[in-house]
Amino acid sequence: MSQEVRVAVFRPDDDRLTDAVGLLDSLGATPIADPMLEIEPTGAVPQSDADYVVFTSKTGVELAAEAGWQPGDATLVSIGSGTTAAATNAGWTVDREPDTYSSAGLVELLADDVADSHVNVARSDHGSQVLLDGLADAGANVTETVLYRLVRPADAGESTELAANGELEAVAFTSSLTVEHFLDAAADRGLRDAAIDGLDGAVVGTIGEPTRETAVDHGIDVDIVPEEATFEALATRVVEAAAPSYTE
């Protein structure tokens, strides 16, 4: 008989969380929605004189589009499929997308082409320095536009209590910042070590290698890193891994 598989999900409280909860429901899991990110737009838009404009998130694309920004003659670069889909929905054409959905993947994609070009990286205030440094090392004139800030919602943290009590079967971390905010929320409750210990008995999934590295650096053992850096792939793998332990 199947038993409950509770999966904590940390996506921002918008359509991404709604979609994540719906997906987990469809997989037969019990979603524990605990948003660890809140988006604060800055009102900025990518620079109009850039040769390349690089978007590293769906959120960045949507905010730029809502502000009326258009790529013009710039080469439009997307970090991955979700970001590309958002750009397509905005009526833009993405010119370049890396095989590996990460800052390192973007550097590898562009390094041979951007010497003496102006590359504008449009993203959140928590973007990886790897991207800026890698493009600069390739000879680009790199600028950064912060489109939005990512903060921890004041009421985040229900999942940390469940983890500390051994009441989560799985968690799905979708960025390094969700890992850090999860641990900060646990620390606010005096539960940081207990929450990490509780995750030892759960299936821990991360959406990509940078997120895995952050989790491991903070003492969290990671079980799942899907080949495709999408929430659907992450959720499917996590639920598949957690469910056998709870069936008989």
C-alpha cells in the first residue's frame, strides 16, 4: 500500500509554485509549498547598446518584457529552456542557448565569440561571478543589469520544522539561494542542525550542479541531480527516488 510522500518545494509564490504543486500532485506526491524566494523588481532594463544580452532566468525575461524592452539588433542569449520559452512568449527570438544550463555553460558557449563585444548580463542581484569573470577573461566588455532582487519571505520556513522532525520524504532545491534561505529560516527557529540531520533521511534533489555544490558545502547530502535542469525533471526524479521507500 502506498504511503504519503511529502516533497518540499521552494519556488516563488507565483505561477511557478502553482505549476510545481500541480506537477507534484500529478506524480502522486504531497507538495509542501514553502516559498524561499520573493522577487523585488528594480525597474531596470537591459542596456540598449549591447552587442549581446544574456538572460539567466524566466523572471528576468518577463520583467524586461513587461517594461517594454526589446532586443533590437542584440544577440539574445538564454541560459536554458525555461528562459527561452519565456522569451518566445514575449515575441523575441533567442539566438544562443548553452548545452549546459549554468553560468559556466554560458561562458563556454560565448567565449570564442565575444572578444571586444559589449555583453550585458541581465539578471538578479544574486548572479554568479563565474559568468562575469568568464566573459571578461574572453575579452568582452561586460556590464551587469540587476533586474530584480531575491529576498526570503518573512513567513518562510514551515518545511524546516518538518525536516527537523523527520516529516519530509523529499526536498527539491531549485537554486543555491533556496538552499541558503532554507538554512537561514531553520537557523531563525534554532533548528539548523536538526533540519540538516532530518534531510539525511529524505531524498534531496537539486536542479543543477551549482545548487548541489551549495548544498554540499553546507553539509547537506544530495541524492538527485537530473541531467535536464528543469523542475519537471527534478520533481520526477525526486518522487521516483522517494516513493519506493514508502510502498509495500
